[in-house]
Amino acid sequence: KAGVTQTPRYLIKTRGQQVTLSCSPISGHRSVSWYQQTPGQGLQFLFEYFSETQRNKGNFPGRFSGRQFSNSRSEMNVSTLELGDSALYLCASSPTGLTGTNEKLFFGSGTQLSVL
Amino acid sequence: LAKTTQPISMDSYEGQEVNITCSHNNIATNDYITWYQQFPSQGPRFIIQGYKTKVTNEVASLFIPADRKSSTLSLPRVSLSDTAVYYCLVGDTGRRALTFGSGTRLQVQP
């Protein structure tokens, strides 16, 4: 069974540009969540999607958005990039997204975004 | 949301047993305790999960006392490849996000 796939693996952008990251969940998983990881702030939750609907959102500005398609694949978009957006962006999938239960999250390897 | 507290870092040598304790004083009745391992530039990887008492799998054991206010991840006979950051998480039942703390950076030396 294939794991969570994130593309691209590395990305370099300049300030003001926008970027789109892609995530393909494990087959059969309907929940996709996104996390940002930086050395200073650690792992922070961005948002979670289930059946094409955003169910939960972390404390990030509106420049960060996402969507989920009918096949559960998800994309996240960051507009008007800032230097502080440089981070490892991680996607995770699970069957229903009900963390705290015995459901596990499966993470991809992430997209390393560098904003110059 | 139950907050977790764990040591920032630990050092060990190959072949030793490592125990990482996590406190979660406000854990809810229905919440599970889950540990993840993360290597640099990779996503966290599930290690072990438990609700109470002891759980063991092929890579680790998890000890949870009766009051569930803490848990201990035990890694038997660590090797250099166990050098990583280990996160202890408890989640609000039904919530759809994980709140990661700072994790414990384990450094295994030869």
C-alpha cells in the first residue's frame, strides 16, 4: 500500500510569489491535514479536510488556503509569500481524521519550501 | 486540550534502554496516548499508541499508569538509527488536529 505522497519535495520561491503544494493520501483515507514545521515554532496545524470540506483550521493568516478533491487528494496554497513562510510543509492522512481516538496519522515526507 | 510535557533532550549510548516520560495531567477520559518519531526533513512516523497499562510492539513499549497522567516510551537497546525527535501526543476525542509539543530530541552515541 503506497504511503502519503507529497510533491514537490523541494521548492524555492521569492517573496510575493504564490505556491501550491500537493498531497496524495493513502488509498481509502478521507481525511487530509496539513502542518507547518519551522525550527522556531515546531510543528503547527494548518487545516484539515474531509470529503472536500474543511473541518478545522489552525491559527494561520488567510494567505494559507487549501482544498480537497473528490479523490481525497489535497492541495495547499500560500499566496504573497513571506520570508517567514520558509518551512517544511507536511501532509498527513487518516481514515476519518478523528485524532485522540485510536486512529493514527500517516505523514508524508513533506515539501521543503524556501522563500528568498 | 490536554497539554504534554516531555524532556527537551536525552543522550544515550548504543545498546542501552531509553525511557522517555511524558506528562499529560489533563488527559480526557476517552483520549489515547500516541508517540511519533521524526527524523530530520521527514514527516513524523507513528511508533506506538495506548490507552492504559502496557502496550508493546516490535519497536517499543508504552507504559501508562492507572491515573493516565503520564506515560513512558521505552526503547530497548537503542542504535544510532534511533537518533530522532520523539513526540508524545494526546488528543481531544473527536478533534481533528494534533498539537505537537517540542518533543524530545534523542541523541544516541556509539
